[in-house]
Amino acid sequence: MSQSESESGAASDARALLRVKVLHTAIWVVLAGAIVALPVVALVGLYTWGFAIVGLVLLETLVLLVNRWRCPLTLVAERYTTDRSANFDIFLPERLARWNKEIFGTLFLVGVVTLVLRWRGAM
């Protein structure tokens, strides 16, 4: 393989990785935003929206579970780089990417508890 072919391949991989990172970040923004909104939605009594958010997050959880707790987009991104830092496949700070599931899992549980308590009239 010539140097120009190698450089062209590297540029193509960089563009593909960029597309994966943009898509992954956009999906993360929607899911993280939904999780952050969940307790607010519950507190104002928008229960249909609250349960829709719960369903969306549970669907994402099922996708992660099927893929051994890894996002399928991470598996795609691995094709285009040897970097394996916590944020190699998404536009997030490294620390947030590393602790993402723990942080948003906890926030999700708080939101679900808030939703159920409000829905049952216990709050």
C-alpha cells in the first residue's frame, strides 16, 4: 500500500469515526435529557410522558444488556481507531464518559421513584 493510499484510508477512518461520534453524542443527549427531565415531568404530573421516558430508557437498557453493557455504536467506532479511552466514541469529557452508566443510572432510579410516588399520590 502506498503512502497516499494509507493516508486516504486514515482520512476515511477519521471521517467515519466522526460520524459515529456525532450520532452517538446526539443519542446520548436525547437519553440524558430524558433522564434529567423525568423527575420534573413526574412532579408536574405529566405521567404519560414520564412512563414514555421510562420505556425509552428501558429499551436502551435492553440494547446495552444484549451487547454486554456496551453501546453498539462503540463496537462500530472500534473499527476506525485504536484509541480505547472512555470517550473515544463520543463527544463527552473523559470522566463523564467513564461514569456515564453509574451517574445516569442513579438519576434514572431517582426519576422512576419520583414518578411512581407522584402517580400513586404518595408525594
